[in-house]
Amino acid sequence: MKIYTKTGDQGTTSLLGGKRVPKGHLKIDAYGTVDELNAFIGLLRDQEVNTPRQVILKEIQDRLFTIGATLATEHGKQNIKRPDLHDSDLELLEKEIDQMDAKLPTLKNFILPGGHTAVSFCHVARTVCRRTERCVIDLMEIEPVDEIIVKYLNRLSDYLFVLGRLMAIELGVEEVTWKPRT
């Protein structure tokens, strides 16, 4: 099978269910941003400091693929088989956040991205996650989206923030804090 089909050469693409929409449609933007986030999670998973977290990061990638498939499905199509998110997916992120947070000093300042390349990658993933969440919320303006998707993305951005802090400690770099001009 060839990777190129030429069916998108006119600026449209197919949703799961067969409906064609413009490539700039909010659905495409939403699941395309999920795909971008997934790529950044893969980059994080590849960082040596995250070797102990490769399993959870792979799990997150799997859930993001689930979200992408859900968002790529034509609204109203019920007969398309795809995996779903569950409350246990949120609980897993919350458990991981709590375990990491217990190892961190109390947060007293805003954190600036940086300090180490791997930590910066984590902050980029966090900001892409927030953008993904905004894209999904924009999509909700025109069609229903399961609220667990927004909850998952919101929790994931929290996870990535805490992960970035923990990575800084594990890498032996000082967190870069924001000190506003007075």
C-alpha cells in the first residue's frame, strides 16, 4: 500500500466514518495538535532521565492516540470501533502526580522553562498539551466532545509540569524561577 493517496491534494481529508472536511477544520486542528503532543511525549520518553518513566510515558502516548481517534471520528458515527478513555486513566495520572510531588520542594515561585534541554522538552510538551486542550474546547463550540478528554488533557498538563520539576532535581539542575521586576 502506498503512503500517499492524493485524496488530500485539494485541501480536504477524511474523518473516521468517511466524511471529508477541510484540513483547517477544528476537528483536524484538535487531533493534529494531539498528534504533535504525542510526538513531544515520545521525545520525553527518549530522554535518559526518563528511563524509569518509559512505561507511564508510553501509556500516555497510547491514551493520546485514543483521544486522537475519538476526535477524528465523524460526529454521530456510533458504529466505529475505537478504544475509550476511562476514569482510571485520570486516576493513574493523579497517582503519578502525587508520587512525584511528594519528592519536590514546596513551590514558592513561578518556574521558567529551562535549566536543561530535557527539562525544556518537558515544558514544551506541557505548553503543547495546554494548546491541545484549548483546541478541544474550541471544537466543543461546534460539536459535543466527551468531557473526559478535556479532563485528561488538563491532568496531563499538570503531570508534565510536575515531571519537569522532578526531572530538574534528578538532573541536578536548579529550577529557573521567575523574579518579576520591582
